[in-house]
Amino acid sequence: MSVQIGNIDLGEFPLLLAPMEDVSDPPFRYVCKQNGADMMYTEFISSEGLIRDAAKSRQKLDIFEYERPIGIQIFGSSIESMREATQIATKANPDLIDINYGCPVKNVACRGAGASLLQDIDKMVAMTKAVVEATHLPVTVKTRLGWDDHTKNIYTVAERLQEVGIKALTIHGRTRAQMYKGEADWRLISEVKKNPNIEIPIFGNGDIDSPEKALAWKQEFGVDGMMIGRASIGNPWIFREIKNYLKTGNFLPKPTIEERVEVCKTHLQKSIAWKGPKTGIFEMRRHYANYFKGVENFKETRMKLVASENLEEIYDILEGIKTAHALVMA
């Protein structure tokens, strides 16, 4: 049975790419889409930034037809600002609007946005209602189990957000206090899914980093789909690997060095096409170590990659990774 968000058909068990700051930009989304991500989101966008017409916030609204279905994720502390930002984001023509009530970082949560709203459920519900009423698009929410171990209120939150019109809910299995430490607790996510009053899709998020874990947790916790974040960084193949394992029970071969190089180059090319040579090359530097994790003696190669500002030289260095690997394997 297909999972539906409004009129969006996501198939039987969708895999979603998490919105990650400084990661989930259009170049990264491209390589994840090519490798099987069913739905993706922009990096989270400040409602105040959109209203002020800040260049960084506006650029995050960039979406492309090949990315669909895609959601624009917004966050903020003011209900009125979130209403206005929703109207601005709607004009960018995404497939849905997503609200971030999960970001735990200090400069977001301590300013009354992101996971901070888990301390004021009435305000969270009022804000969500305002967003729903400000757009014709489906509205979804991503949040956490609660603020801390004493306030794991996600069961109530899910019901109240559904009442004001959200069409899907993604739950990260940690509290704000945990940040990204410890293990994600999927038992509470499962309880929300099993709640007979809940009719919207429930997606689980947190610690999905292998095909076998995805299958085990799908079977154990009964969620409608999974959102994958950190495990996809430098590893967009995780989507196709999980999909194949869920379907066949077999593991796909791991990507070869040649494929890792080619996907890295594609990512770089898309980065340059989106932000221009200087910024595109600079922002790609954060990804090299992840693409080539586990490659022997990569540190020296990485230093060359992050030092170079010349595209042809970078291509030569990347091709050198293939050559070096071939010599090792010979």
C-alpha cells in the first residue's frame, strides 16, 4: 500500500533524505536522488531570513524539477514570521512545506525555534495551524521525542498536530537534551504509529546506517518509512542499498573506487553549476573525506584536494585516486 502525503505518492516504504544544514543542498540532493532517495528536503531555512530577503535564506529556496517530490523546510520562533515565510516558500513551488521542531543546536533552540517548541506545545500547535492555513500545499513536521527525558510528549504532540492539519510526521528518536548522543529510541516512535487515533504517515529517523538495521527496524517498529541523515553523507548509495535489501534480502556490492570518484565529481560539477566555480569548489571541500572514508593513505590526497582552487587539478587528483587503487589491487 502506497504512502501518501496529500496527493504525493511515495510508494510502499519511502526513504527520505533528511534536511541537514550545510549538507542537503541541491548538489548533494542530486546524487542522493540518483541513488534512490524517494523524497528530499531543503536545508532548514530561517523564517526571519526569508522575510528580510537575506541572500543565504533565499538561495536555499532553489529547487529543481529532477528533485521532486521535495519539501522546503522552515523554522522560526514567531508565529507571524512563520506564516509570512510559508507564503514566501510556497511561491518557490515545492511539493510540500515542512516545519522544523527538531533542531537541537544552541543558536536555534535557545532562540525559541526548532526543538525549543517542544517546551511549549500550545505555541507549537498554534504555529503549525498558522502555517497550514497560509499555504495550499501539504504541511509536514519533523520533531523529536521531547525536550528531555522528563518531557517525552511526542504521543500527545502527534495527535495535536494532526488535528490542526499536518499530513505527515517525522520523529527523530532522541530528545533535545541528547543532541545526537546515545542511541535513538524507536519504541516511542512505534507507539505513536500504533496509536489508533493517528491516520497520517509516521516516519522514523535516527541511527539508520545499514540495510539490515533498516529491515529489522521496519519489521519491529512498523513505521511508514524512514528518514536518513548522517549515514548518507559521502554515502548516497545507502538509499539503493536499503531498497534492494528490503526487496530481495540481498546486499548490493559496495560502490567501487571508480564509482566513488565519479559520483564525487558529479557532486562537484553540480556544486559549481549552482554556486559558481569559487564557492562551488570551496563548499565541496567538506565532502571529500566522507566520499573516500577507508581509503588507505587518503590524508595526503585530501590535503591536496582542499588546497586546490583549480578545477582541472582537482579532477586530476580525483583520477589519481583511481590509479593508485588500481596499482594496489594489481
